[in-house]
Amino acid sequence: MTAADLEQLLIARLIREKGGTLQTWRRALGSVIVLDTRTHAHCNWDFRLSGTDAQRAVIEQLLDDVRLKHSIVEAC
């Protein structure tokens, strides 16, 4: 899975589970950060969140779930 695939997966799940628009969730999700697997062997990605507190809480919960299934991604 690439970082772009991960972003699309997260946005699709957010829209399906919480409603809202693609643009709203894309802004709230912010940008993906892909880290080196040599220093981050268990999970090599994170997001720079920029939404409201409520949006961030929803996103953090989803990120925890997705990290269990997709812990390593490739840069785009």
C-alpha cells in the first residue's frame, strides 16, 4: 500500500462512517508523513492533523484501527 492509497482509504472510511465531504476530511486529515522503516519498524507513517478537536478524535480512533492492518506503507 502506498501513502496515497492509505490517504484514500482513510478519507473513504471517514466519509462512510461519519459523513461529511471529501474536502472537509482531506483538510482535517492533513498530510501523510512516511518515515524510514529502519527507525520505525512497527509503523512507518503518521499524519499531520489539522482539523477541529472533534475531527481529530475521530481520525485518531480510525488511525489506531488502520495501523493494525496497514502498519507499513511505501512512499508515493
